[in-house]
Amino acid sequence: MTASTENEAHARDLLALLFGEWLAGVAGTADVTPAEPGLYLARAGDALVALAIEPLGSGPEAWQAELQAFAARLTPPENGALVWLPPGAAPPRDEPAQTEAVAAVQRTLEALQPGETADARLPIAISVRKRDEAGAYVSAFGGLAPYWAQFTDRVRGYYQIDSNALHRLPDDEATIKTLIDRIVAATEGMRLDELRVVEAEDYWRMQRLRSGQGVAVLGLPPGDESEQGAPLRRRLREALSEAGQRLRQHEEAARALLLVGHYASVQNEPVGTALRGLDPALFAGIDLVALAADATIKPLLDITRRIARRGAPA
């Protein structure tokens, strides 16, 4: 088994356990065991659930090998753990950035209790350059692009902000405001075409499971847009067809499909909307479709409500 295949297989096993934990939260108990590659059986009370897992994107073998190499530098906690890279993020290749990233992830994993999630904070740099004396606004590239309007009328002149190293911000609005305030303060007294650097942090989601072993790193290569728009809809059709074929052999069980996406937040995922626009015939043989992203299991479609009648989620 190659490193890339090993990383994907290990990630699927841990994601199956994560689904089992979610199922246990609504059904009381859940015991997940592998049945065949990509297919698992979960016993939730008296109910049997067949689970297929399909990634929406994965990247080439070289990328998976890179994720596996990063995971190999981590010391696993007692239970299994998942490292969710935000979209566009990649394990640093150069030193000392790689060692700093490993240390940040390791500290966060060690502080987690089974079943907990938290953000690892990785040191990054955001640059600000003054482009014009006129105006009172900025243009931002990278993670701060959605927040450009919050700088309007707070700066003197026109500035360009390079925040391409920032891939994910915390849920805490106060932390975001503090970062914006620091960047605004950095523009004070800047000369035309002067460049200043503001130290900041990128936030990667860490998740410790209640069972399992080892660490798997989940992410897509920078620039990969396969989980958006037309490529996403095409991949969903493939995933539903492939999973449906595997699940149909387990007619005695409720049948669930767990899609794996790489989104900074499940609140803004496009998968649910894309699913509702597909041919209903594609869902034949599937009772529940859920999405795993950003350390969360989100039910998307409960088609037959068969799982709900068996004591699992609606």
C-alpha cells in the first residue's frame, strides 16, 4: 500500500468512527466495524446501518503522500484524531515553518479530551502596502478578502493587503476585529509604496475522537476547486452511483452515505444545495446522505426516514 493510499484508507476508517460517534449521540450507542473497502456496518441499538464513505475531492497521489508525511511527524493521542486543513492550506515544506506547524498541531491535540475539537494556531505573516495617498479603503487578497469593507474610512490612503497565508479565521468575532484593528494600526504613518508585515495566525481545526488510533490529515491541494460548481455536481453524481451499488447489497440495513468535503465551515457548504438539484433516481438504495467537514457531521438529505424510524437521526 502506497503512502497516499494508506492516508486515504486511514482517514476513511477514522471518519467511519466519527459517523458512529454522531450516530451514538442520537441513537444512544453505535458500534462501527469495517465490512469492505469504503463500506462499514454500524450497530445502533437493535438497528443495523450500512455506511459508504465517498470523498468529494482528494487530490493527486503526491498530495496524499504529503499529508501522510505530515501526519507521520505527529505523536498520536490515545484515541484517533483528525486534522482538518482549511481550503487552500498545505503542510509547510520548508523549515522552520514545518516544525512550527507540527508543534502547533501537536500542542492542540495533546490538550484535547476525547470527543473535543479546537483550533491549532499556526504563525503566519500578513503584508500591507500603501499604493495611493488618496482614498480611505483597502483591497484584500486571501483570507481577509471578505472583510475589506471593514477597513473603509479607517485608513488614510489606498492599501493592498496580502493575506494569502490566512486560510481560516476563528468563529470568534472579537478575534477577527482585533486582527483588523492591528492592521489598521500598522498603516499609521506609512509612506507611499511602503510595505509592512503584521504577524497573525492561521486556524486549523483539530478533532480528537472517542475511539480509533493514529492521526489522519484531511485537505485539498491549494488551488483545487473540485468541490465547487459543476465539478462538485459531477462528483456527487458519481458518488451517489458508486455508493448506491455497494449499499444495495445490504437490504436488511438502513443505508447511509457519508460525503467528505473540505470546507472552512459547514454553515456555508454548497453540497446540500447541489444535491437537491440532482435526479432523484440517483438516490435509489440510499436512506441518508450526510456531509463530514470541518470536524462536523451534517445531515443533508433523509430520503426515506428509514434511519429515523430505527432510532437514528432524521
